[in-house]
Amino acid sequence: MGGVVSDRLTGAASPALRVDYGMIAPRVRVLFGASYFKGNFDASEIARFAQRLRSLVSDPTNDFTINVGQISWSDLETDLDLQYLFPNGPMETYVGLGLGVHVRNGNGTAINGTFVEDALDTIVAGLNLSAGAMVPVTPALAFTADLRGSLTSELRSASARAGLMLRFPHRGPPCARASKPCVASPKSKLVSASDVSPATSEFSGATSDASLSANPASIMARASLIMRWNPSRADSARDESSFS
């Protein structure tokens, strides 16, 4: 929740929702979002509109008045942002760049049902710039603060918001986001392939280290087989049995 100011409208409250899609590159994440605000045209915009209307009226006595009243403009935005993260201990700061689609609607007693209202009812694209920070409160909850600027052909606005981010438990493999490939051990515990030490098979001397590294899954299978079967020990046991 936060507020929005712009170059043509009065300030207004603005709720927003952000969904973190996840990392697509080192320190780069994708966010989808939506926000809404509704503000009134400021006094200078209303005065200019009224002056234009006065110029169209022909009255020799010039004793007429024009009361435009309030004219509001609402904006529903959906956006997609790329954010670059700067880890700083428990706190995480970021800067972002994105694109948005703005669905706007004008409303006012003086313009309802006219071409002026139609001119204010638009769908336009915009450019977004953002910066903010996120501080963990609990493992599943974080406090966020965000500054955002939006630029379109009809309106320039800036917003400041603060809120809470809820993180759902990750249900994929523990190393799904790791940079190293993962393989399953005989006990179904996921480990990193780089944690498996290179070994040559005592059971199959024809297998080389290169072929083992090319197939991480075979490393675990052969290592398990070596631990359970050692031909030299088996031969020694048979010799001792024959001697006795």
C-alpha cells in the first residue's frame, strides 16, 4: 500500500500486488505486478479547461460563470519488471526496469457522455523504473519498501509503497536453484555431482575417469558397487577357506 503523485493529478492512495516469478539469471529476477489509483485533475488543469470553455462563449455582458467541477482519472496498471539484486547481509536491495500497460478511465459531471470522456478512456503502454529493499522478518515473511516511476505519453507519475511479502515453501529439489547439477544417491538424498570424488572402478577396470564424469549417475552406482564388492577381498577369503 502506498501513494501516487503525478504531473496532472492530485495525490492519491494506491494499492499494489507483486508476484515474484523467480531468478532467470545471476542476481536478476522477474516480477509481475498490478496497481490501481484514482486521482482528480489538479486546480491548474481544471482552470485551463474552464478558460478554454469561456473562450467559446459569446456574451456581451460577460456575466456568465462556468463550473466544471471535479474531473477524475483512474489508472489500472499491469506490469512486468526485471530487477537486479544487491545482497547486503539479511537485507536485499534492488533496481528495476520494466514495461506496463495502463487502462485509464475519465469521469466527471461536465464530461460524462462527451468526446472528452472518450479521450480520457485510453489504453497506453508505459516505461517503469523502480528501486527498493526487502528485509526478512521471519523465514516466510519479509518487509518491502519500493519507489517507482512510470512514464507514459499522457501522464508521468511516481509512487512510494511499503508492504509485506509472503514466501511459500519451495517444493522442488533442494538444489534446484544451484549452479551445479544434482544426482540422487542410493538413499534418495540429493547431492551435488561435484561433491562425488572421482574414482576408478576396481570392479570394472575398463571404465575411465572421463566416462564417469560424463555420467554422474553412474558414479554413484559404481561407487556403491565398489563399497559392496571388492574382488581382492573375496579372493582372499576363498584362499583362507581353502587353506583351512
